[in-house]
Amino acid sequence: MNQMTSPPRLEIIPESAPFSQAQRSWLNGFLAGLLSLDGSVPLSPDQGAVVLQGASGDGDDGEAPWHDQTMPIADRMKLAEGRPMRRRMMAAMAQQDCGQCGYNCNDYSEAIAGKAEARLNLCVPGGKETARMLKALNEELEKAPPAATAAAAAPVAAMAVVTAEPGRSRDNPVAATFVSRRLLNKPGSEKETWHIDFDLSGCGLDYVVGDSFGVFARNEPGLVDQIIAMLGASPTTAVNGKTLRQVLIDDVSLAPAPDTLFELISFVTGGAQREKARALAQGEDPDGDAAMLDVMAALQKFSGVRPHPEAFVEALEPLQPRLYSISSSHNATPGKLSLTVDCVRYVVGKRKRLGLASIFLAERIKPGDELKVYVQKAHGFALPKDPTTPIIMIGPGTGIAPFRAFLHDRRATGATGKNWLFFGHQRSSCDFFYADELNAMKTSGLLTRMSLAWSRDGDKKFYVQDRMREVGRELWTWLAEGASVYVCGDAKRMAKDVERALVDVVAQFGARSTDEAVSFVGELKKNGRFQQDVY
Ligand SMILES: Cc1cc2nc3c(=O)[nH]c(=O)nc-3n(C[C@H](O)[C@H](O)[C@H](O)COP(=O)(O)OP(=O)(O)OC[C@H]3O[C@@H](n4cnc5c(N)ncnc54)[C@H](O)[C@@H]3O)c2cc1C
Ligand SMILES: NC(=O)c1ccc[n+]([C@@H]2O[C@H](COP(=O)([O-])OP(=O)(O)OC[C@H]3O[C@@H](n4cnc5c(N)ncnc54)[C@H](OP(=O)(O)O)[C@@H]3O)[C@@H](O)[C@H]2O)c1
């Protein structure tokens, strides 16, 4: 992993400023260089802030034509060619603005280009592809002349500030208590989705609807034991002040085998094996199985290779937290927090693969257990400020989560705006999450309209966007009345398809050309009336 270079010891940014030690250290060095300070001139934080803002222009127009989560990385990089490094770094991100890295895509790239963030592997949806591209771009940056490096760093003022408040960022989690889980699917379902409850009273965290919850799950002990056996190591070997077993459970990712593990394997083996490991470390796919190699599968592929436990742990990536949309309202149930979690299970070859966090929450954590967690503040996904504004919520599958929260919140606060929910899933008989609750909300009038779409009830797939088109006239009326639109769930296909349906509805019932309808939806986005929480 990249190491920070040591900047001059000047304390321009005070200890109390909301930066991590690494960020403060870098900013001190950056400002000292910019102002040619020799350490004798005291500078107030205000003056520092002015300098940072003044340094932000690098001639880029700020447009991000690559900001589309469905676009392949090669196309995104092409669109960013010739742009400043921070923009090319942004194009390397997965473009979901999902917050898992603790930033949005733009701020994460600015932080890296500005050397305030040394971790290049935080983009979860971008995976190894993004990490590799960032590594290459970062190497380019390291080799660039100092003036270019400073230019890349210039807009650091716009960088997301990592808050030091406990429980408010992935860098500073707190402990919450797991209370219970309840299966939301009925028998006959192909899905396994759980309603999960946490108690926050012990850690004192609160949240607003629209926020997400970050959880630090732990690896499955059975998998860890198999890996230790493959290494031929003792579970009690001391590594980083813990036992090897505990480090493998708590601290490192056992999912996609990182390039650094293949590098390590190439060092401790020879011949054809070494060539193969080297190729894998460089992102090549000599046997066509690279995408399916988790840490266990990598050890099986190079069986007999036994790296030293310490080197092995060092070659792995840190275990990343997972985010879940909060499906409860603090206003309705203070101190309680709910999630709606779909289980990830699939089979590769003969081995069952399990999602880390979803299966941890669905199977392993026990009532009363504590878990490291944090609240990830939503940026641009919140109820309208005006409680009388009508809202249209579109959330198939687990996309229902924040909308359950919105509805509970609007009831608790007495918000009088109309509420329209589009929910869909595979089968009405077994996949209608929160059916009793939602039907009761409909009966009470809280839920003004509920439109459902079951994809596997009939012969043909029927999705929420099909239902939207069917009721397009009423949808347009709500929009014309000033309704805000929200979409939550799958980023790769559903979110795009729903947006396309909205454009079609605006064109057809708002009497506009397609181009005008696209601009209309664009304006809704700009004005915060079209918001998405997609993953
Ligand atoms: C802002 C935000 C909100 C979210 N809200 C929710 C929510 O409300 N509910 C919810 O359930 N999830 C939600 N997610 C997704 C969640 O964070 C996790 O990504 C998800 O639960 C999977 O995590 P995991 O640790 O269980 O699986 P992981 O261990 O991360 O495994 C998932 C990975 O396994 C691989 N994989 C999965 N299926 C297959 C397959 N069939 N074949 C091959 N490979 C496969 C893919 O590489 C995939 O990325 C949200 C994500 C974000 C960013
Ligand atoms: N990588 C993928 O291709 C993919 C796809 C979907 C979900 N996911 C992920 O799986 C996790 C959990 O998903 P989930 O439990 O929320 O449910 P889900 O798998 O997203 O399914 C919810 C409903 O959406 C339907 N659907 C599928 N494609 C759609 C589209 N293009 N437009 C509108 N609806 C569509 C599904 O129908 P059918 O299944 O019957 O088609 C189902 O009825 C999420 O993390 C999500 O991102 C991944």
C-alpha cells in the first residue's frame, strides 16, 4: 500500500480541525509550500481556508460525462482523457456515489489526487478494476513534476471532511446491539431477505431517514479455519498483536483475492506457477477464472504454496464495512434502527460462496451481540423540507427500505404531503415485504397510493417501470403538482430503466418531445426533486 511522504512539521491546521492526522499533516505541508513559509509566520485557520479556496482552479470545466454507473471503465477513462488527474481518478470510480468509501466519487478522487487519502482500494462497487486503475494513475502522479502534483492537489478544499464524531464515519465506528431478525419472504420464495433490528440506546447514535448504516461484519470462522489449514499454520500464531485466527476473522477481506496476494505467491513459488501468479497480479486472466478467485480459491489454485502468515495477512486487503439503507425512523422509534437485508449466496464450482455482511446479519450475529457500526449521512437523499410536498417512491426489492422509513417518519411527524409507493418483487404470494404494515398505511390514508409490480407472477416480466407507464397520466399530475420522486435499489439496470420510464411519462402526458422530457427530468434532479439511493 502507498505510504505518505513526510511533510514539513508546520502546524497551520490546528489539532482541533476536523481532519485525520494524515490529512492535517498533508495540508500543513501543502500550505507551507504554497505560502513559502519557513515556520515562523503564524497563520489563522481562516487565512488557511482562504488560501485553499483560492488554489482550487485548474482550468477544468467541472463536467463529468463519465458519471454513469452503467458505463464500462474503459469508456469512462476515454471520456476523461486529457483532463486533470483528479478528474481521471474520478472516472476510475464506479460512479454510484454510494458512500461506501466515506466520500462521493468526486471527493474521493480529489482526496487521493490531493494526497489527503492514501487508500486506493475503498471503491467497493468498482472492485479490483477501479483499484488497479487508481494505482496506475497514482503512479503516474508520483512520477509527474512537482508543479503537476500541486495542480492535482489544488481542489482539496472541496474534499469531504472525515468527521471525528463517534459513529459518524467508517473511520470512527461505535458499538450497537443486535436485537433480532425476521424473514420477510414467505415459503415458496427464491429470495431470502431479512428485517434486522438494532438497539442504538447504548451508543447514543441517531439518524434521519434517508441515511445508511455502515456495519463491520466478521468473516466466517469455518472459512478462516480452512484457510489456516491450507497455509499449514497454527491459528495461534501471533500477527499484528493478535492471533492469526482473530486477524483473519476481524481485519482482512477474504473475498476477491487481491493482486498483492498473487504477487506474494509469485515470490514464493517458481516455474509455470510463478508465471501464472505474476500474470494474475497484473490483472491478466491466464485460465479464465480470475473473476472467481477469492482468497480461498487462490490458495487452492496454487495449492502447496505456503506463504508465511505475517506476509499472507499483509498481502490481503482490509475488511471493508457494508452499507444498508435504514428502514426505520428515529422520530417514530427513537433508539431503534432497522435494515432490510437480502442474502448473497451463490455457488462457484463445488463451493458455496456467502456474502460477508448479509450472511453475518442473517445467520451468525446473535441477539445481544455488539457490532461496530456507523451512520453514513445521506447526501441528496432526504424527505422534502416542506411536509406538504407530495412524494413518489419507487423501490423494488430491498429498495423498499428507505421508503418504509420515509412513511414511518411522515406519520410520526404528522407530515400531510401525499405519499405514493411503487413496490415490486418476484411473487405477490411470498415476496410482498411489510405487506400488513403497508396495507394498514393504505387503509389509514397515510399511503395515498400503492402500485405493485410482480415480475414472476405472470408469463411475462412485469416491473415497476411498467406499472409507472400504466399510470402515467396520474404520475404526471403528481409531478405537475410539485411531487418529489425517489428511486432506491439496483443501480445497474433498474435505476436507469425507471428513469427512462419517467422520461417517457413526462413526454407523453406532459406533451413534450423526448429531448424536452430529458431536460425536464434533468431539472428535477438539479432541483432535488429526483433523488436516488442505488447500489
Ligand atoms: C448506499 C447503499 C445502500 C444499500 N442498501 C442495501 C439494503 O437496504 N439492503 C441490501 O440488501 N443491500 C443494500 N446494499 C448492498 C450492501 O451494501 C451489500 O453490498 C450487500 O448486502 C452484499 O454484501 P455482502 O457483504 O453480503 O456480500 P459480499 O461479500 O460483498 O459479496 C457480494 C459480491 O459477491 C459477488 N456475487 C454476488 N452474487 C454473485 C453471483 N451470483 N455470481 C458471482 N458473484 C456473485 C459480487 O462480486 C458481489 O459484489 C446497499 C449498498 C449501498 C452502497
Ligand atoms: N448484478 C445484478 O445483475 C443485480 C440485479 C438485481 C439486483 N442486484 C443486487 O441484488 C441485491 C438485492 O436485490 P433485491 O433483493 O433488492 O432484489 P432484486 O434482485 O433487485 O429484485 C427486485 C425486483 O426487481 C426486479 N427487476 C429486475 N430487473 C429489473 C429492472 N431492470 N427494472 C426493474 N425491476 C427489475 C426483479 O425481477 P426479476 O428478478 O424477476 O427479473 C424483482 O422483481 C442488491 O444489492 C442489488 O443491487 C444485482
